[in-house]
Amino acid sequence: MNLSKDLMAASSTPLVLGILAEGESYGYQIVKRVGELSGGALKWTDGMMYPLLHRLEHQGHLKANWRTAQTGRRRKYYQITEHGLKTLKVQYRQWEIINDALSGVWRDLSERSQWSNPDGLQAG
Amino acid sequence: MNEFDLESGISEWKAYLSGKDAIKDSDTRELEDHLRMQVDGLIDAGLDSDEAFLIAVKRIGNLDVVSREYAVVHSGRLWKNLVFSAHTDKRDTTVGLREFGVVLILALCAATTFKLPFLAGIDFEDENIPFFMRNFSLFCLPYLALYFIWKRQLEMSGLQLLAAAAFAGVLFANVYPFSPQGSTEILTVLHLPLALWFLIGVVYTGDWWRSGSRRMDFVRFSGEFAIYYVLIALGGGVMTGFTVGMFSIIGLDIGWLAATWIIPCGAAGAVLVASWLVEAKQGAIENMAPVLTRVFTPLFTLSLLSFLITMLVTGNGIDVQREVLIGFDLALVLVLGLVLYAVSSRDPDTAPGWFDILQLILVLSALLVDLLALAAIAGRISELGFTPNRVAALGENIILLVSLSGSAWYYFRFIRGESGFSSLEKWQTDYIPVYVLWAVIVVVVFPPLFGFI
């Protein structure tokens, strides 16, 4: 499913920071991980991942270094910083609030059965 | 069908990518690695190389859209693009010529405006020198503003702003009854150009100063303008000297011509020409700017440190007996300008390095010097009371203190890896209005406040 642009913009930062909190990684692997985490439902334009990584690097959330990969090519590896971890924690709390509120809305909707459980939407 | 050559496909794709201004070699390398990983993965999954290549290219996305995203993230590159895109245009030569024509006309207008007071009988006599000093920025900066209003197509709203600002400038430079050689007059001479330069900033940015990255562009512009202006002034000085010398060989003294026509008109016109050069020749100066900051940052650091050490060793306090405090502030402003310019020309992508540590040392030593000056002024004021010079110096030192402290703090955090370079940039661009506000206060409020002394 393609997400709206706003939703993408809002969710991409915590997703990338969260993935990098698992350990150092590089663009291709992060894109793959996003696919795995969403069961293939989240599809990003791969090329957009890099400007995002660069912005997070500017903001000091990530630091990067170039190393030679096993393939023999130079590759840029990204690592989360202290500052990035702090931001991730803040974002985590914010998303929890949204998550809770939205779950409440979905639950109410399905209880009142005003909405006969649209495709793929599970109550609770 | 199987004759698809993967390598040539990839190099074509790369060639298209590196044609984008916003994308640097390192970005191409990063994206190429991604593409190859994707292709290898798809071939392992059983696809032919041509299929794998097509899918991988599609997943990376439309390169025009992707490169636009790069340009947004790296706004310094975007600035470059704006300038270069005008040159890749087919109508390049006519557009360039028209712009040059506009600049030439505006430069001539500025030069002519300088001579207008002569018609009213105000010429370069000693008693009129203060008049020319107060008004110099008004002779040239409005034309520079016109250039940017034309270039950024600001039309009526830009013209109204310019008219209001120029009127206010003329008013505050000429209506106040300054006492001859008074200090409030000198303060106006020093601060009015700064206030007017902000007007240039507003029309230069085109979007009325709203975004931080546009402000940073203006800082970059200001630094490069200063470099070009100095270069033109040096060249002009040499040329004038030679011309006067040649005429003196054949027994003609044209010194008066140089003093009343060539130098003042040239100085006014050069403001336009220097700005146009910054706009048009971005590529040339770009290589120079980082070099210049790298040369002068260590030198300034050395100079400030040796000043501090000498003070410490000899025990000489800052001499406030003479009213040189304003000059002292100017030196600190120069340091601040250097730091700002270095920040604006730095590639925000690179990790903190020795040069950033040097910058931090420069900021810290300037901070120390500022504190010492502040203590000296405060002592002077509590001892002998307020004068316009002392209050101006006090205000400027406090403003610089806050600005330098913020810069030092964000530099420190950046070097420690606790925050990105963008927070330092944001601090500095957010603070710019404070300088302007102070300049306006000094020009508008100080003379009446201190009785025009």
C-alpha cells in the first residue's frame, strides 16, 4: 500500500532511527528491513532513503563513515548517535499517544458497528 | 535478448545521475552501490540481468524527483543550482547580457547619484565630508536593492519596501542636527550601512527573509560580496594610481579628477558590479571562499590569543582612556563575520574535524576578549557616566557576547557529536535580526537620546 506523503514524512524518521538503533547499517539494508518489518506492505522509493539519511546526519542524529564492503565497493555505513537515541525516545512516546488514540477510535467504531470492519481493519 | 550489457546500463544510469547538480560524486557512489545490491539480489532470485536492472532502476525511483529531494536536504547545493540553471538555459547569452545591461545602468545611476549633491553646491570640501560619509550607503545600496527586486521579480511590494527604507535612511542621516565631529554622527555613519544591508538581505532572499537556509545564503552572499569588493577596490586603486602617474609624466595633474570623480563614482558603482559578480560567477569564488576562511581563521585565532596572553603577562588592562572601544568592537565583529562566513561555506555533511576545533578556539578567544572589553566598559560607565560611544560599545559587546556564547555552545555540541551542524546554522541565522535591530536603534534613538553630541 502506498502511504500518503505526509504520513511517510512523519513516520520515516522514527522508522529509520529505530532500525539503526538495532545496529549500524547502510541504505540498501535499511530499505530491506523496512520491507521486512511491514511484511512488504510499506514500499518506499529507494532513492528517497538517501536524502533522508543525509538530513538525519546533518541534524546529528546519525553519523556515517565510508568503508570497503565485502563486495569490494566503498559503502557508507550509518550509525545512530546519542542525540539520535534521545530523539527516537521522544518520537516513541509521541507515536504511542497517537497509537493509543487511534486504537480507541478503531475499537469504538467496530463496537458500534457503524463500520462493518473494512478490509484488513481488525478491531482491538 | 540476452545481450544486455549490465555494466553499460549502469554507467548510462550513472552518467544521467551525475548530470544532476544537486548530486555529488559520493552520492552517485552510494546510489550505485544500492543499485548493484538490488540487481545482484534480483539475479539471485532467478531474474535475468536486464529484468533485474529494470526493476532495480525503477525501485530507486525517478532520478529527477530524487535529485530534487537531495537539493532540498543540501540547500547549499540548491543555491548553486539556482545560479547554474540560468546558465544551462538556451537563452543564456541574451539573459546574461540583459542582466549585465541592468547592472551597468544601475551602477551608472549609483555613480551619478554620488555627484548629484555637487549640483546643489555640496562638493568635496572639508565641511561636507561628514555629509558624504553619512550618505554613502544611500548613494549605492538602494540601487543594489533595485537590482535584486528586478532579479527576484518582487515588483510593487519590493519597491514599496525600498521606498520606505530609503526614505527612512535619508531622513535619519540628514535631519538630525548633529554637532560637528560629534560621536553620535560617527555612530550613524557606522550603523546606517548595516541597517540598510538588512534591506538588501530582505530583497536578496526574495521570500522576505523567512527561511533559515535563505538567510544563510545571504550570509554567504555578504562574505563573497566583501571579497569581490575588496578585490575591485584594490584593482581600481592600482589602476587609478597608474593613470595619475602617467598623466603627471606629461605634465598634467589629474589628481583632482581621481579624487572627485574616479574614486567616489567607482566606489559606488563597484557595489553593483561586485554583487553581480557574486551572482554570476558562483563557481569561481566557491573554490576561494573555503580557502580564505581556512587561511584567516588560524591567523585571527593567533592574533586574538597573542593579544590575550600579552594582556595577561604585562597586566595591561584594556585602555578605555581613549574612545577606541568602537574600533575594538569592529575587530570582534570581523571575527564574528569570519565565523559566520566559515559556517556558511562549510559542507554540513562532513564530520567534525580539526578545523571545527580551531573555529571553536577562535570563538572562545573572541568570547574572552569580549568579556574583558565588557568589564572595561562597565567600569568606565560606572566611573564616568554614559556617553553615546560607551553605550553603543556596551550594547554591541552584550550582543556579541550572546552570539559568540551560542556559537561556542553549538560548536562544542557539534564537535562532541551531540547535535548536528544544522543547529549551529540555525542559531546564527536566527540571531541576525538582533544585529539589525541594534543598528536601527543606534541610528534612530541614539542621536536624540544623547542630544546630538
